[in-house]
Amino acid sequence: MSRVVRWSAAVAAAMLITGCGSGSSESSADDGKGNSGTSASAPAPRQAASPGLPASLTAQKLAWSRCKGVSVPSGDWQCAMMKAPLDWSKPDGETIGIALIRSGATGGDRIGSLLFNFGGPGGSGISTMPSYASTASQLHERYDLVSWDPRGVGASEGIRCRSDKAIQAAESIDATPDDPAELKAYLDDATDFGRGCAKAAGKLITHVSTADTARDMDLMRQVLGDRSMHYFGISYGTELGGVYAHLFPQNVGRLVLDAVVDPTADSLGHAKNQTLGFQRALDDYLKSTGQDPRQGSQKIAALLKRIDAKPLPTASGRRLTQTLALTGIVLPLYSKETWPVLTSALTSARNGNGSELLRLADEYNDRDALGHYGTTTHSQRVISCLDDRQRPTAQQVKALLPEFERISPVFGDFLGWDTAGWCHDWPAAGQFDHPEVSAPGAAPVLVVGNTGDPATPYEGARRMADGLGKGVGVELTWKGEGHGAYGSGSECVDAIVNAYLLNGTVPRDGKVCS
């Protein structure tokens, strides 16, 4: 069982869009190195280090060396391990290792470091950053590109909650239970997964929150030698960026938040937002094939019900369950370029062959040809269940299912039940109903929303901009398709983001690229 939101914003693509909407950009005084004067984009006074942190942390020297076990393109990619407190309330106590990757600025007039988080939570920056470098090539000229595996992820004390064999066995569990026996199996599996995570994580289980990682980020800023935090967050990375701005407004330099998570939503709200977002994307896909969205959605819902009753055979010998089929449908909706793949997979499934949808589901679930699974969804669950205080019960979700199904006949049932199972019987208490992102006094933060985003619906961008505060959150809208906007085909979006990060040029709040 895994949530639909993943870190795939880095590889999602959309149709080529050229030109911009109406409205001009306002520039701010800037010396070209990120040090603004007293203009609207001038950062507040900064501290060189967070008070109260020991020099053993803030003055540590990173031992950069050739990256091992990471596929990198040509360039000077290096990796290092940074020490961070296990428990940020005890900075002098036990430490853990946070794995970083970087490539130095390729041109002159270097600004500093630009940190990237590609989402999840649970996505590995170590593995994603090198492949994203071509998208950020203009930024790379003046920034060191830096990313990291957040605590509990990959090379940073990565958590594996169950074996490959157990993961595959769980594929047979119905994530949309239809009777008491299926509900018991569903919730028992959630309990078992949580126990596996607690055993694997140990003390770390209560120290992998978004706030913990935001504090790790500010330590990185200091260790990397940057006076200001320059940051690019995608998908969940926008929530992380908002939390950072709230905790360290005085250290905000230039922050871009793309594919924005709604900071006002609790776990049920997020599920409803995603149900709406994926249904919108599915409607747009169906329109592109000449189908009526309502009728097309009902056909897909009927197909999923047939698969629920009788899973489809595949060439691999595994069976395509309803949950795997839905996961296979979700992946191509992240990018308009992959819509033809969805057409082919649905046609095969209607003809009784689940192989194509299973291949897409495996790609989404990070399963390789040998049956080995990645741990992104393990880390995702450990982090989000520590963040989220809300724990809807099965009875509460049953009462809400009609509302979810009205939003989407395809995704509603799954995403509704997901709220009951995701953190069921979790071994650590959640910390908040929704993240706090208010950042009074921070420099302007560029918030980029895409009207066709399936995973993080467009409305979240305005709510994030408002939540950051007046004069801080600056919204940029792209009328496009896919998860994320930068590097997705809009010259307008790319030009505005580049001008902001490279020159400090802050666009008018509400600027539209179409």
C-alpha cells in the first residue's frame, strides 16, 4: 500500500508551451550575487549560524569525494556525509549521517549553493540530482547544485520496513476492502508494516519529521558556507521549503516552490485534493482521446471493479490486482507525454492482459526486473506518519466514501481508504494537523502552480503563497499539464524562475504563463 504522491516530479514532462500570459515582471536591486539592497526582494538580516549549536556541527568540514554506487553523468559530482543531531532538542547529543551530493558551479560569478528536494517525502536527492542537472543547466552556471537524502532516506540512515518477499505478498491485499475480512486484512497489514518500520528505525522513528529535515537544511547552509538559503523544492519539497521559511525566515534567500502541496490541508484534505487533481488529469486525458470524461471515467471504474473481482493475468506470471491497476493508471497521468502509454495499457487490460499496467505499477513502486523494491514508500510513510496527527478510523472513512466517490469514481475509493490504512496503529504519534509556513520578514518566495497538476492541485499554490504571508509568497501560474512546471516546456515559466534565482527578479504576484 503506497500513497499516490511520489517524488516523480523530477522526471515528469509536459507538452511544449511557449509564450507568457499578460502582466509584467518587477525587478529588484541586486548585485548579481544574491545580495540585494533595500528593494522588495531584499533578504532580512541573517545570522552566520543558529544560536545554541555546537561548533562540532556548525564548523564541521565535509570530506567531499567521488560518489560511490551512484550513476552520475560527466561532471565533478562529489558526495559527502554531514553530521546532524539525532534529536534536534539535544544538539550536543547523538548524531546521524546525512548524505549530500554536489556539483560545483560551471561558470563564473558564483552565487552559492542551490539545494534541491525532489519530493516524496522519501525521495533520494543523491540519485535524482545528477539526472536533473540538465534541466537546471542555466542555474548550474552560477550555483553549486546540491541535494541530499533526507534523514530516514537512502544513504541517510535509510529505513526498510519489510522484505521484498513481504512487499510482493502484500500486493494481494485489497486496498479498497469490500467486506469485514478484507478490512481486517487491510488494517492488519498496516499494523505489520508499522511494526516493521519501528524495528528497522529504532530511535530514528520519532526524529524524521519535516521540521527535523528543515533544521538539517539550515545546518547544511552553514556547513556549505552560505549566508542565505537558496532552495528549489518540488512537490513535497514545497512543504519542506515552507516549513524551513517558517523556522528560519531570517535566512531565506531565494526559494522556489514548484508543484505546491496545500499547507492548509490535513490528511483527509490532502486525500480529497489528490482525488480531485488526478480526476482532473484523467478528464483532460479522456478529452484528448475524444471521449466524454464522465463516460470514460465510468468505463475505467467498471474495469477496475472487474479486476477487483478477478485479477488479470500478466506475462510475468503475477496477477494484476485492482490496486496495482490503479497505480499503473496513475503513473502516466504525471505527464502528458505519457498519455499514449496509458491508452495502450488500458486497451490491453480491457482485452484481458494486465502486463502493461503491471509494468507501469512496478515502475511507480520502484520494483526492478529481479523483484527488488526500493524503499521510497517506506521512508515516505515513516516521515508522513510522524508529521500527520490526524488518524481517521475505518468507520469515519466509510462515512466519507460517498464524498470521495463523488469527486472521482476512479480514484475516490482508493484515496479515501488510504487515509484509514496509511498511519493505522502507527508506533509514533503525529505532530501536527497541517504544517505551519508563515514566514514574516522573509525575502520573497516564488510559488509556482500548474493548473493541470494531478498530484498537487493548483489551488495549493495560492494557499501556500497566502500562508507564507503578505510580501513573502509570490504566486506564478502555468496553464499546463503534468506534475510541476519548471523544465516542463514553458519558456515563460523557465525564464521567470531563472531570472528570480539568478538575478533576484521578483515577478508580479499572480503572474500567468499560458
